[in-house]
Amino acid sequence: MSNAPGFFDFDDRLRRLSDLGDQLEAYGRLVDFEAFRPELERALAYTSGVHGGRPPYDPVMMLKVLVIQTANNLSDERTEFLINDRLSFMRFLGLGLSDRVPDARTIWLFRERLAKAGAIKVLFERFDTMLRDAGYIAMSGQIVDSSLVAAPKQRNTKEEKDEIKAGRVPEAWKDRPAKLRQKDRDARWTVKFSKAKPREDGTVPPVDIAIPTFGYQNHISIDREHGLIRKWLATDAAAYEGARLREGLLDKTNTSKVVWADTAYRSAANETFMDKNGFVSRIHRKKPKGRPMPRATRRANSLKSKVRSRVEHVFAEQKSRMGLFIRTIGIARATTKIGLANLAYNMKRLIYLDRIEVA
């Protein structure tokens, strides 16, 4: 008797995957990936194939590849393997067992073309339009915050660091193109301070914990009602997050003009900017220098924290489950990587919102 699988065996297995709760089916049901096609074709400038050669992979299918790669923290090589290995991935991508699967190099090249075209912002905005059309409009105000995204540390001398900060290429690197290609001149070092935890006897150490980090920052603004990312910006890690508030990070279409943020965003320039543009500040107030925090201010900050803490759920999802980490070189690629993480987060959030609405 032959042990070769039959046609209906694969159909039975796919039905079984559906019964077990294949989340990729929810992606396919709720996200209209075809709506991305016009932006993808304009950004990638695919030819009609009249000059011969193997036709390119469908750009919509390749975008799906990047989405499942980002959502599951996969390398290009691991993505290629799992597409070949998993029936759920094949079904989501519209591939059959006899279809050719994009290899790791093809996945890298597609993401590289998106980075060079700067297309991720347009794709993110297209999906935000889909969300609004589905009824998920920005409501109840917005919460602004940023999170450091680590990148591989660079081993540079002090002189090389000074040259990089000044926007110049160190002389020793100019004659070594292979080394230059491996040096990220856009990422920066910064120090993140974490509050010292109380000791067992209840006393608090006088010095907070300083954690040096090398990489980039993901600045986001989410709407309070749905917890969806509405605006975002990628910078190097050393960029001061407070100043980014005035660089297109606020969503003017939100039905409420209230803005929540931590003390890093409290400045005269930001308060003036928000007042001029019709926003209402709910930004945390800073502790007076050399004096204890007034009780009224402390209580007001506590109430604001209950709202503002929702933005931390976004960063927790991206860092823990999605494993957001910049393995590429340069701000353009980092922006694409961070943008894909924000796009994938919104897709996962849409699935969650749909599920609780049905429930």
C-alpha cells in the first residue's frame, strides 16, 4: 500500500489547522492586503517583464512574508525554511506545494527596495486608512512615548566616534570599504536611567540605574480608545524624545485633543506648540528642583499615569513577542524595520479588537 499523501489529505490538514485556530487566517480575513498593491507597485517600479528574465515575486505576497517575519521575529533564512515547512504559512501566502518559495536573498532584496524607496510610511498610512474605514477612528485623545531599539554595538575608538558624530567618515575607514559597509554611522549611544528599586529594609538607594544602549528610537502616538499606533517616527537613540512631539507625532484627526505623555515631553516649547494647534496637555509635571513634589501634582500625575501606561503595552509586545531588534545598518533600513514592527503591531491589534467585538 502506498504511503504517499493524497490530494484530500492536504485539505484535511488545512481544515484541522483552521479548527485549531490558525491566526494567519484572521490576518487574511481582516486585512485587505490587495489594497497595498498600488503603493507597492509605485514604490518598487516593477517592469512589465518585456526585457526577459525570471518574473519578480508578487509584491503583495512579499509584503505578507515581511509581516509574518516581523510578527514572529524570524531571520531571512528562518523565514525561508518555515515557508517551505508550514502549511499555514503557504496558505496565507497563497502558495501551493509545487510553487517556488522566495529564498532568504529574495526576502532581503525586497526589504532593501522598500527601504531605498522609503515606502514603509506610505504603507503604514494606507493601513491606517483601512482601520478608519472599518470604524476604528482615532478617539478619546492620544498617548505619546518612545522606546529604545537596540542594534549591534560598534567597536570604535574615541577618535572614530568623534568623526562619526561630526558627520564625517574616519580616514582609516576610507581605504577599507569592507569595514565601512559593516559600520553603522547613524545609530548612537545613549544612557537610559531606571529608578533604583527599594531595598528589603524599605530604604531606596541614592543612585538610579544607568543602562547604556546603542541603536535607535521608536517614537509613537497611539489613540486612547483603540490602542492603535497612529503616528510614528524613527530616530537614533540619542535624539531627545521631547522635541519629537513637534515633528508630526501628534494626530490632528483624533476626536479628542487631549495629549498624555511623561515628563520628558514637558517643556515650554511643547506647551506653546500644543496650545497653538488646539491640543490639551495632560503631560506629567516635573518635580520642583530641591523641593518635594506637591501633593496635588503627585495625585494629578498618578491619574495621568493610569492612562499613559497603555502605551507601554505596545512596546512590551514589540520587544518581547516580536523581538524587535535592529540587525541592519543605517537609518533608512532601521526606519523600515521599525515601520514594519509598527504596521505588524496594528494588524495584530486589529485582530484582537475584532475578537473582543465579536465576543
